[in-house]
Amino acid sequence: MKNILVINSSISGSAGKSVELVQHFLAQLPQAQHKVTEIDLNATPLAHLTMPEMGSWMTAAAERNAEQQQLAAISDDLVAQIKAADVLVFGVPMYNFAIPSQLKALLDRLARVGVTFKYTEQGPVGLLNDKPVVFALTRGGVYANSPADSQVPFLKTFFNFLGLTQLHFVYAEGLNMGPDSAAQAMSKAKTQLSALGKQLFA
């Protein structure tokens, strides 16, 4: 039994194309071989990170006041879910050439010195156990492998920094370039996700 943590960040909720791709990926998996936990950042968005919240991480657990305990628990719970998962699945639409701000707010709470990474004399070292991470990326235009694609370089850098290197990117692009383009892009992405699911759960 594998634990799958799904994180959707589309502001369209269940109508989002990235959510549709994530659901397709999950539907192709052997039902008896996985358990799914979902974080919907549209239904339960996270506030932007603040210094009081970051300061709570830097305060020893035994010394935190009630407010700091509450603030620290936000990140602690997210990190615990990431650690407990065997596979991570992200639905990531492109908004104004970047990842959704809702997703950035979550990622800001995963980067914890001494918890998910550490600094050494040789540089930073990720502390998370490596595991597959699947990204279902949806874009209105076509940006893959171009300077306009800021998402993938950022996501690679961020997750590698935490020790996660098994990154799988599946694109559905040109979704706003006419119905034929959208249909072809979604079909191609779903085919790739089906194949990836078979590979990861072989």
C-alpha cells in the first residue's frame, strides 16, 4: 500500500484542468495499492508566510507560547504529510508565467532549515527521503523548454534542495489556443500520466 499525497493549486477548484489531469492519474492506479490524501489549496488556501510564523519555527518547541505553537503547527503538519507520503502529486496551473501563489505559500512552509534541509561546509543538503514527485502542469499557451517557463526550473531547484530528485513533469499546453489544441494537449498529457502511473506502481 502506497500513500499518495495530492496537492492541487488551481483557483478553479474541481473545474481546473490540472485537477482533471491529477484525477485521471489517480484513476489509472490499482485501487488496492494506494491511499490518497488531498490538500486543496483552493478550498483551504494558506496565508502568505509572515515573520511571526517563521519565528515560531526558530523557537524551541518547549519555549513556544500558545500563538507560536499554533503557527508552527501549520508547517509541522505539512512537513509530516510530505514525509509520510510515498508519492507526491501536484496539480500546477500557470498563472502569469509562475506557479500559483497558493502553492508558493505551501512550499514556503516546507523549506525548514534543520528539518527538510541543512547547510554544511560543502553547501546545502536536503533531508527528505527521496520519492517520486509528479507534476501535472497546465498552460494556456506553449512555454515548455522556453525562457517563459519559470515554473519547471523553480520546482526542480526547490525540490532538489530538499532532497527530492525523482521529478516527473507532464505538460498540457496550448489550452487557450482553440478547442482542438486543448483537446489534443489534454489527451496527450493523460496518455503520459497513465504510462507514468504504470511505471511508478509496477
